[in-house]
Amino acid sequence: MIKKKLKGLGVHSFLIFISFLSLFPFLWLISTALKGIDENIFQYPPVFIPQHITFDNFTGVWKQIPFLLYFFNSMIVAGFTVILNLIFSSLAAYPLARMDFKGKNIIFYLILATIMIPFQAIMLPVYLIILKLHLVDSYGFVSGYLGLILPFAVNAFGIFLMRQAFLSVPKEMEEAAFIDGCSVFNIWLKILLPMTSPSLAVLAIFTFIGSWGEFLWPSIVLTHKSLYTLPVGVNDLQGMFSANWRYIAAGSIISVIPIIIFFILMQRYFISGQNEGAVKG
């Protein structure tokens, strides 16, 4: 019994240590944001707890950049990216999970293979396509938003997750709906989607986090500051020769708050959705 308790204590101590390592950068960010201008954030040895806690850096960010505008842009881009991912991923996953046609497995494996291709490898051709379709911000606000949303409107992970979720639904329910005269589209919309809502929530969480924190693609596509998203806008606080790291830390913390809120709201679906996607393969 004592040996078992010591083993459990060792495992929990290790997990606490790993958790601390993961949280330390965020805690240091909070420490930097709460330090005043009279404290040296680069001093050695470093001081973690501020001597005089101040919130002037948070209010200074709102005055330095149009934070609400950048927040609004990020919400539009992340919101529509999530909606399109849920629709297109589930639509693509339905025939791969429920319909029988020639080459179905080959198509599925080819889709999975795209996960191994980093976005940086295809960024240039995607940018040229966006440019040819006039979906950059120089052609208007709507075009600027579309240029940020459409390249991430669907992904292989979402198709895989929803396919696994659809496979976990008993096929007898689908057959009963067919007998009652339900169309294929209505089966997808009214039966499969409600029964796989936990997986939809998991996909929404991952998509929202990825879209909200995307920096590289918006910084390439956007040229007008009026369409900047939060990551690009916060980076604008950094000048060519100097940077106010207190403002950058405060802006980064504020930009993370919507992700935390979104995750808390969807948390009850998260674990069940992960388990649901792993039932069948």
C-alpha cells in the first residue's frame, strides 16, 4: 500500500512539474504586464513578482492601438472559420463514413496524408490563388475577410474527426430514418449532427484556437491596418528599433481571454467528444 502511494505521489509530482513548465511562459507574461516602467523586466536575477502591481499597461494598449477593431476582425474571421469547418468537414465526412463507392478508402487516406504537409509549404500557391481571385484586402473589406477565412475553411483533421464520430452512430438509426422517408441530407442534418455534437464541439474548439492565434497568414495577406486581426495588431506594438514589452505582454493576455472563455463554455463537450472520435477506425 505504501509503495502504491509513493508511486502515485511520484506520478502526480511529475505531472505538476510538467504543468508548471507549460504554464510558466504565461505566468511570466502576466508578471511582465503587471510591472511598471520603474521596474526592469530584463534584470538578472529575474524578479517574478512585481514590486508595484499596475494595470496601466492594459489601459495603455487600448490607447496605443484600435484594440476593439482588431478584436472585431478576429471574431469575424474566427467565427466564420469555425462555422465553415463544421459544415464542410461534416459534409465531407458523411459519405466517407456511410456511403459505399469505389475508391472511398483511397480518398480518405489521401485526405489524411495532407496533414503531413505544413501550411508553409503551400503558402505561396495559396497566396497566388487568393491574389487571382481578388480576395486580398486591397479589393475591399469583404474580400479581405474572405482571403483570411477560405484557406482554412476545411481541413483533414476535421474530416477525420467527424468521420470517426459518424462511424460511432448505430447504422440502424439511419436505416430507420430511410424507411420513414427521410432524405440523405435530412439524415445528416437532423440525426447524425445532433448525435455527434460533442465531436462538433471539439472541432470548434481546435478551429477557433487555431484561427484566433494565426499570425503568419494574416501578416502576409493584409496590408490595411483596418483589417488587422489581434495577433497582427499586437505585433504592431513592436517598433523597428524598440518595443514596449509591457504593452505587448498586456495585449497578448487580453487576446488570449476569448480563447479561455470559449474553451470553458465548450469544456463539457471536450472529453466526451475526444472519446467519441476514437470509437471506431
